[in-house]
Amino acid sequence: MSSQDDALRQAQTDYQHHMQTCRQCHADTVPCPVAKHLLRVYNNARRGLAHPK
């Protein structure tokens, strides 16, 4: 397994875990700043996997 696959899987796991455990994200319909950052990290990892250099 490549390090890009690992990075994508870890970013997805981190985001999902945060969304399940964050009180603010759970109570509000709007994600908190940490959730937005984790989603950005996940999207960047996914783009990196789709367009390898």
C-alpha cells in the first residue's frame, strides 16, 4: 500500500471520528473549524491520489 493511500485513509478516518465525537458538530448543522480543516486535508489527499505527480 502506498503512502498516498495511507494518507487518504488516515484523513478520512480522522474526519469521520471528529464528526462523531465533536459536540459542536453533533449539535449544529454547521461543521466547526476543526471539521472544515480535516475535510480540507481529506480532499487534498484525495486530489493527490487522483493526480499523482
